[in-house]
Amino acid sequence: MTSLIYPTYFPNMAHFWAVINSDAIHLEVSDNYQKQSYRNRTEIYGANGKLALTVPVSYTQKNRQLYKDVKIANEEQWQLLHLKSLQSAYSMSPFFEFYIDDLMPLFEERFDYILDLNLRCLDVLIDSLQTQTKPINTTVFEKEPIDKTDFRYLVKRNSEVKPFESYTQVFTEKHGFIPNLSILDLLFNEGPNAELYLTRQTLQIENPNKVKLK
């Protein structure tokens, strides 16, 4: 299977399910940017439950911009905030110390564009999972791809993915199992077993109201 997905900020497990279970991955980098998506947002498991981490961007809906042209609003100290949130959420997880050093450059290096950040995140995570995947960036936008399985709708926050097999999370006893969080949740809790976990999932992925792509 050749799959088409959006590069997102620390992608959720549904995105990585597609990465792990595909023969080839194409990354949609030729589209217009849209708000209210996972392009600049990820979700982790904090002490109070699901916690959203959002990268601030300079973008207005009035004037369409290509995804690759949208800048990060680096006036805000978002990298420090996100790192502290991850440390607070996962410092007690079994594999936090094993992976955090590889992730640190993502919080120390300045990124001017959200797409550049997301592509780097994906590279680091693919290395962490030790997969042989080498994603290919698109060069043109195809509204209806002919030769690829289109998972681009997963970028929408209302896409429904079920069921994910439960695993032990840091705050499971407080809030129960929360599925389809950032792949970081799976890595920090399951470590080297993360890839095996993703390969054995049989997911039903639903495209809500046939999300319109632009």
C-alpha cells in the first residue's frame, strides 16, 4: 500500500499506523494551509488528562497560504513550554530517558516554518521507531489521488479512529486509557515495542463528512 498523509506536529498514532503499515509514504506538502488541524497541534497525556500542545503560527484565513509558506510565531516561548509539558507528563514513563535526548534538538533549534518543523519531527520519530520508511514529498496537489490510499483527512481533529488496543499509560489509574494521542505517548510508554503495537492494530478509520481538501 502506498499512502498519502500530511506531515503534522508529533503525529498521532493513526498517522503512524499508516506509516508503519504502508509500503511507501507520500507527504502532502503542496496544499494550502488550513486552521483547526493537527498541522500545528499534538495531544499528550498530562496529569489532568488529554493536553493539547499547539505551535503558534502567523496565519490569516483571509489570504490563502501554501502550507510550506506558513511561519511559526517564535515570539512566544512555545518550545520551552512544550518541553516542560512533556517532562511533566512523561518523566516517570519507562522509556522517557531513552528517547528524550534524540528529541531535544527539536526544542532547541529555531524553526521558521511549521512545515520544516513537522518534517524534522517525522524524521526523528521514524528513526526512533527504527523503521526503514523513507517518505517522499509531493510536488503537486492531487485532489483525488489515483494510485495512493488517501489518509490526508486524518489531519482533521474530528476524524474518528477506532479501536486502539489499550496499553499502560502514566496516568491510566487516574483517567483511564486515552487512545490516539501523539506517537510520543506510545514511545515513552512502550519503547521498542511501539512498532509491533502499531503493526498489530486493525483500525477502522472514518473520514467524517468526507472532509473537503483544498
